[in-house]
Amino acid sequence: MEHALDSFRTHVEAVEMHEPRGQVFANTRGVAYGDDIAANRQALAEQLVHPVDFATRVEEMYESGFRVFVEFGPKGLLTGLVRRTLGDREHVALPLDGGPGKDADVALKQGVAQLAVLGLELTTADRYVAPVPAEEPQKGRTVLLNGINYVSSERRAAYRDALENGYQVVLPTESAPAPVPEAQPVAVAAPAPVPAAPTAKETAHLDMAATPATDRLADYLALHDDYLTGQLRSADRLAALLERAAAQGRTADVLPGVNAVKEHGLAIGRTHLRVNEILRDLASLEHGTAPVRGPMRTRARRGRRPARALSRWPGPLRPSRRLRSRPRPRLLLPWIRLPTPLDKASVEAALLEIVAEKTGYPADMLDLDMGVEVDLGIDSIKRVEIMGVLQERFSADVAAGPEQLAELRTLGDIVTFVSGQASDTGIPAAPADTTTPKAPTAGTALGRIGRSQAALRTLPTPDKLVDAYPKDGGALLIDDGSELIAALNEQLAEAGLRVHTLRLPGVPERGEADKGAKEHALSDWSETELGTHVEEILGDGDGKGLSLVLDIAAEATRSWADGVRRLAYSLLVAKHVVEPLAKAAADGRAAFVTVTRLDGAFGATGLDEELVPASGVTGLVKTMAVEQPSVFCRALDLAPALDADSAARLVLAEAYDAAAEPTQVGLDGTRRVGLGLGDTPSYASGVEDAPDVGADDLLVVTGGARGITAACTAELARRHRPGLLLLGRTPLEDEPAWARGVEEAGLKAAAALALKAEGEQLTPKRVEELFRAVTGAREIRQTLERVRESGGEAEYLAVDITDPAATAASLAPYRERVTGLVHGAGVLADQLIANKKASEVERVFAPKLAGLRSVMAALDADKLRHVVLFSSVAGFFGNRGQSDYAMANETLNAWAVSWKQHHPRARVTSLNWGAWDSGMVSPEIKAVFEERGITLIPVDEGASSSPSSSPPSAPVMSSPSLARPPRCPSVSRSHAPPL
């Protein structure tokens, strides 16, 4: 922190400061605040560079007579440290925050109540309490009566008579609506009683007299039978065709035809549905009843199949053998099943033991209030491993999948859930499964590892879903200042929607409101103000909320940095609207649509580099579609040449599309395209690429000293022997004495002992810092040794590539000799869109985007012959919990196309990797991947996909991948690209 000391000291000097009114303890050993204002300023500023001496300060306070310790701030970590420091000595320590998942307001008031009971003088007047609204008289309860919950007195009497007169039934007769004369009952013989045995009654079948209406109904049912039978035969034939094509290796040749038949079938289905509606209304008119208002439509949702409700069927329906899908493999993991409520103390002891074993933290450091990810750094992979061990110790009744486990924020939450009290955590248990799970056998292959090229595909014109959004439903436009906003305002208002516009900072006011749209203006880019405006918008219209959100990013940004900021803001917008949209989707369509104006093809034709960040929003939309399948999600890219009215019509046509797929559509006014996979890329420069990597090349590799990038680097050195400059943040220093000779499994315990010996406060974060520094340096040394053993030469440069000045200084001595770049740096901060934090987004974006720009600025672009970007299938397909990572990788893909266009002789490749079968993937985690149909990339096979093996002029490529991405119907089973 020394680099920030002078700046912080300047700000401290500028703040007015007085003598303390009471005793104020400093957080630095041997320092106190007193009458000397200058000394107080110095103590405050220099705390940045001194370690926190918390335990000693607590002891000093206790010796001074303080017995009550109150923690202000989130959670209660400091409260636990005070209790641990003072032990059994008389004291009271209480937090004013309840922690994750608890009501902060209730916790604060409970804390105040405890302090009052202790006798402390408190000022309890709250200046921020709003007045209690006056209660308005409520109308009596309104109950909608229908055939389910209401039976007239006449009908009740008829039921009673039927029960009392031997089950005699009166048939209806055709007559005028005048009072119906009493008909002669038709007696139905009762079954003869059988002594000493239960009686069985046979249902009487009544043949209604033929009428024109029943004849038409019979004709229509026969037609409906023919239609369904035809659909089954069509599906049967398509399945057989695909089987033959797969056997001959010609799947790609038949897929376009299969898709065409599929689209034709969907069109017929929608027509059939409309015919049903018309016949229903005609029948209602003929019988003198009011037709049902509004269309009877079925909304197709991702991941769900419409339920079939056939009251009568002419004969048994036997599915074709070809259409029977193979049973999906079922696994014991990651579902954790527990029996009757367990003893909480036993679960707590087991959990602390397992966490200590899996993380390396000493057990005496662990506390149930510690955050699983925030305090202990336990990621989703390690969390599944821990729960897997718990499963082995306790049997199973309650189930929780990985996504549910992610909601268990603290160790205490896990204990509460596992002990059978899941309701306390607010996490719903997954449905129990009565079948016996079968673990996959070792080496089970779900699909072969393949490589495909990103390719544009022509899409059919969308069919409009009539009344897709409710009348007077809410629509939100994110106003970026483009001309498209006014046209969209007008057309949305004409469609009967309540329109709100949210003007981004710096966007000028448009004067008079457009067609009654309510305008809201943002004064800055803070998330707080954004959340306030969204809450205000959601409360409009009697709380009807939002049905449609259009995030418009059609106005060109001034710089790369502005584009990245705007991209991150789209994620924050999505964060605040995704749950309201999911709630609205229960009553009709709810949609999240983004609009860019790059080239109408997602940047596939090449862009100015400053415009590239806008392309990353597709990763957000595809991820939201995975996380919230009930919400209609679509990312649109419009050609800049389109006029505003035409562009607005195209946008609304997509928002009203009857089909939920695809999630990514490009439009130029004459063609509608999507992005899929093919054997050749959509972009070709027509210029011969640079030669393969060789011994005369010097390559810069970001993130290349550790992890998977290191494995690829070593293989690259073995095959081609180039010079390598490996860039990373980890300082390559000598190991501290406490770590020498200690195996990795014992490093954390050794680090804890070293901290205790130095008198430093023992926290998991501090232990983790020391652990990572040692293991990181060890891994770097191993990578350098592997490269040298392969016959290559490598040098490691410790530098933060997000710092342009530091990067330029580090690479300056090599600038003229560098001929290539492998950009493999990246970090993860997995979290659902609704829970994303701005700081996490910035942390994920920084190495991928800012790091790329910093390194490229430090090199001579004209000398670069090879550029390889490590992207991910998370961007190409979307991936739950990785919205920011998906957005960053989609930006890399577009940047590769742009840079290739401006440097046609360079070999440019963006490798969209899937999940790797590396050391961090335990058997439990492999089981999770196999359950989801994901084929892991073996390290040796993936590393052998060297940059030099890319086909000519292939700026974007999908590489070793999934067996079949769950959300990409156009991808063949033989290659599946996860990013």
C-alpha cells in the first residue's frame, strides 16, 4: 500500500480534524490519538502501511476498563475475534448486523435493545423513519366464481336427486332456450349385488344423438388425430435421417434441411393453435355462451416441454424406437441427501474438520460465521467437494444441487441446511429422488473433443406472437442518446405499453417527452442511483412492474474505456431487473433485449477497435437465458445504415418473436443472421497468413507461468522452440523460512504458526495470502523448468498487466524482438446476475480487457505475426454464474476479428476453451460435469492444440469442448464448443 500513502496523506491533510472527545485507540502498535492534531493525522495516514494489531488493541481497551464491544459493519467477524481474544473474561461483544440472509434492520434494533438493557445511555430517535401511512378502508374480499369453486343450488339438488334415485341420468334434448319440459328418465340397471364381496360398478356409456355440431367436432378430432400422427412420423423420419448421416459422418450436410423442416413444423403448430382458438370461439357463439377473452396461447420456454393433456385418444400411442431417448446418467453427486434432522453439533464438528482438511486452514481458525467464499475463499468446486465428503458421513433425504449450495453463504448456513433445518436458510431443497443413482464409470466419454469455427447462419423471418405483452405493461428503455430511442418510444406506446426511459449520465434531455414516456435521468454511473430509479419504475402502474427491458447501446462510445464502462453497466442494469422480469414471466412474456449497432453481424465483418467492447453484451444475454429460462432473452446487433424507424420496427419484431431461440440475432435490413458453428469461419481476409511459430519468434504470454496456460506454454516450447516472456502478477521471490521443505498440504498450517510467532492477527485471508505467494512462486519455477527441459528458453516478468505504465516499462527492452502474443490471463468471480457486484465485474474485466490493451500498447503491432487469445465457451454459449466472464470473452472474440482485419498477414486466433480435466478437478467434480453432459478436455490433448495449428484466416475459433452444449440446437453432437 506504500504507493497510495502520499495520496491518502494529502486527503487526510485536507480534512478538518479536532481533538478526540474521548479515548480513541489507534490500530497500530504503540500509537494513540491525543491532543496533537498533526500527530493524529500522521497516525491515521500511516495506518495504510502498518499491519493491523487488533488483538493487542482489544487487550488495551480491556485494561482501560472497557467491557462492552459493539461492531459496526457487515457480518460479525470482529465480534468473534473479540470473543476469542478475551476468552472467558467478563465482557459483552455484539454485532449490529445479522449477517448474510438476515434482516439487518431487526438485528440493529435488537442490538440497541441489548445495549439499553446493559444500562448504556442511548439516543434512540430515528430521523429516517417514514411516517406510518394512514390505513385506507379496504373493500370486501372478491372471489371469482367459476365451475371449480361454485355450484348453484339447482345443480346441488340435481346431484342429490341422482344419488337418491338409483343413478338415473337425464339426457339433454335439442330444444329452444325456453323452459325445458321435464324429460322421462332413462333407467340404468344397477349391478346385481354379490354377497360377501366388494361390488364393482360398470360405467354407462351414453351415445349422444348426432347433430351438425357433433359431426363437425368429430371431423375436427379426426383431423387433429391426422395432424399429430403426421408430426410423429416426421420426427421419426428425421431421427432416422440423422442416425444415417451420423454413421456416414455427414451430419453437417443434413442439419440445414432438418432445421428447415423443424421451422416448417413450428409454423404448422402455430397455425394449428390459432385454428383451435377460432373453433373455440365459434363453438361458444353457436351455443350462446360468451367466448373466452384473449388468445389461448402457449409460451414455449427454454428447458421446458409443454404438458400434454389428451382427454381421449382413438388408440394406444406407441412411440417409435428411434425417438426413445437414452436415459440420462444419474449421479449421487452433487445431490446431498440427508435423513431425518441430524444433531447440529455433530454436523458442525464434521464440517469444521472437513473444511480444515480441504482448505488447509487450522481448525482453531475456523468459525461458523465465516463466509464460505468471502472469508475462506472456497469456490464452487471446493464447495461441492466438501459437500461430497459430508454425504459420505451422513445418509440422504434432503437434496441440494450446486446452484442451491451456492446460496449457502456461511459455514453456519451449511450446518443448518445439512442438519435438516433447511427452512432456516431460505434455500429450498431439491426434490428427492427415489431412484438409485448410478455413478459413471471411469473414463466414460460423453462426446469426442472437437474443433469448430464460429460461423454466421441465415435465420428465418420471426413470427409475431400476438399480445405477447400485457396491455398497459411496463417497458424500460435504457437511453444512450441514440436516435433509435425516439422511434422505439413511439412504437412501444402504439403497442399499448407504459414506457419509461432511463437516460445514462451525459445524455442530453430530449426536450418534450416522447409520446408520454416517463423520463428518468442518471447523474452518475453509481449502482446506488441506478437501483433507486429501477425501484421507482417498478412501483409505477399500480405495481404492475416491467414486462420488457430494452438496453440500447447503439450510440458509438468515444473510447475503449468508455465502452468497457458501458458494458459493465449493462450487467448492473440486468442485475436490478432480472428478478422482477422472472416474476412477471409467471403471468406472460417478460423480456430482456439488448441492442447494439456494430455491423449487423456481431462484428464479424470487422470493427474499429474502440467499438469492440459493445460486442460483449451478447455474453450477458446468453448467460441470463441460462440462469432465467422463463425470461425471453435476445441480443440484437443492427447495421448502422438502417434508419431509426426501420431499426425500431426490427427491434420490436424480435421482441415479439414467437420463438424463444436464438438468443443472438444480427440484422441489416435484408438478412437475419445468428452465430453458430461451422467447418470454416465467416471471415476470411484472402491474404496468406504468417508462417508457423518457430525458433526465431519471441512470444509474450500473459498468465503463462501458471495453470492451464502454463501447460500450453510448455507444449508450445516443446514443439516449436520459440523464445517466451511469461508475464504474471506473482513476485518470484525466495521462499520464507517457514515454508522451506513443507509440502503444499501443510503450508497453511505452517503459515498460521508463522503469523502467531510474529504476533500478527490470525485471519483466513492473511493465511491465504501467504499460501498463494508460496504456491504461486513454486508453480512458476516448475513452469520455467518444464520449458527448459523441452529445449525452449523462457524468462518470467512479474508485472500487473492492468497497469499500462508498468507493462510498457517491463516490455520495453524486448519490444523490437517480440513477434507474437498469447493472452491467457483471467480471473473468475462466479455469481448469479442478481447477486453480481460492481467490484467483481471490474476484477473479471481487468485482466481480460485492460490487460490485453496494456500489452498491445507496449508492443509494436506491425511486428506481430501471431496473436492467440484464450477465450471461453462461457461467452459463446453463456454459462450460469459467469455473466461477466462471458462478456469479457465475447469481447475478446470480436477483438480478434477486428485486429485480423487491420493486420491481415498476422495469424489471429481466439480459442474458446471448454472445461479442463486438470488437477483442480476432483472425482466429485468430474461427476458433476458428466451429470451435465460435459466432456472435459484432457490437459495433454488441449495443450497440443497449439496456436500454430490454426487454419489460415481464422480469427475466431471454438475449440475442445462439450459433448453437446445444452442450449445450442444447431451444434452437432460430434463437436461441442464450451468457452
